Amino acid sequence: MPLTDILSREKDLQKNAYQHEILVKGDDFGTCKAKVLQFFERYELVRYSQIDVAQDVSLSAGDPDFADRLQKAIVRNRGILQELIAELQREGVDTLHDLSVLPQGYKTKMLHVITHILDGFFGIDTYFYNLEEDSHWVSDVLSKKIHAHSSKYWLLTIDAKV
């Protein structure tokens, strides 16, 4: 599957609608929603024409379903990362040495997407994003903060269109 351009990844994925789970800190849903919308307004790597924050399925960390949903979102990110790595391996990239001789093109674009996930850059491939740590995962330190101050953390579900 040839990539068109790293900033036009939606063409490669052949869809224009995306759903993301965003972990954010705030006193209430409204505050968190404003922080998430501000993030997307200022973020330059992904531009959506429409973003809806689904209040009915967003959860505060005090909700009994929060921990399970957060864990499933992180697992989904790991799955996305593994799929991208497997795609790169199908293209013949198996060792670190292989990276040093990659010609610019499809394989380097795949590597670029993988690196963005590992570096904590939000992209349309992202399912879960931790806005507090700019990460696709949750550190042990933040996990402890969430447990200690559950009313201050939210998992917001967004539906977005390119």
C-alpha cells in the first residue's frame, strides 16, 4: 500500500472519519472539552474539519468503567503500532541495519508514522492520546495521580472528520 504523503495519511487509510479517546485533566467535562478542542485548533500535524466531543460516552476517572476503558484504549494503540511494524516487516525491514539503507518512499513513510507514535505525536492513526503527557501511553507517575485525584481526569471520546 503506497503512502501518498505523511500529512495526507487519511488517503492511505481510505477514510475520512476517525474516533479517538483523549485523556485530559480538568475540573469537569466542559473544561476538559475546551482543552481538547484547543489542542486540535493549535495542532498542525492533523487538521479536522469537524470535531464532536461525545459527552454521553466520555468518562471521568471516578467512573467504575474508566480504568477498563483506558486500558483497552492503550491496548488498541499497541495493536495499531504492531500492525504498522508488521507492515514494515512485510516490506522487508527486519533489522536496525535495514533502516540505514532504506530508500526514501513508502518504507520511510511507514517508519515515520511508527516514530510519531513512539515519540508521542498525535496522528490520525492514534486511537488513544494522553494529552497530559503528550503520549500514546500512561506513565506510572500519571497513573498514580489519576488514582489519587480521580475527579480531575477524564477520558473524552471524539469523533472527527477530515
